[in-house]
Amino acid sequence: MDPPPSKAIRLLQLGRADELVGSDGIWMCASCLVCGTRCPRGVDYARIAEACRALVLRSKLSKVDPDTVTPPELEEIPQQAFIAAFRKSSV
Ligand code: SF4
């Protein structure tokens, strides 16, 4: 697995999350939770890898761009619909 969980956490500490999100390692994690149960610092790497995978997958589905919404649309469409669309269909 590259990067392994310890190196992945270090990348996050250094603000290099893009490297982790773009790595193969997040796809290798089987979410078995072994590293999390053994981690002396209580880091739940399986959830971190899952979040990174969600970022990658959602970025491919990004269909709603808040900058393209026109003022008439803002007045016409219920705000809850916008919020739901942004949550589900954008990064
Ligand atoms: S959760 Fe399991 S598969 Fe994922 S990094 Fe930890 S030990 Fe490896």
C-alpha cells in the first residue's frame, strides 16, 4: 500500500492532502479496521481513506456549480433544493 497509513497521516499533517487523494493507497484499503484498532493515537485510517475515495468519486460527478446559478433561478428554486443539490452533486 502506497502510502501506508502512517505516511498518509504525515501527508495530511504537512498539508499535502492532494497527494493522498491522488494516491493508489486509498483504493487499497479494505476498511478492515486493523490499523485503527492498533493505532496508539486512535487514528481511524479506514475512515480517512473512505473520505478520500468519496472526494475522488464525487469530483467526477460534480454537476452543480454554484457560480453558474443565476439570480432568477435563486428566486425561483427553493433554497433547500439548492442545498441538497450542492451536497449531493458537487465537491
Ligand atoms: S483499515 Fe485495514 S486495509 Fe485499511 S489501511 Fe488499515 S489495516 Fe490496511
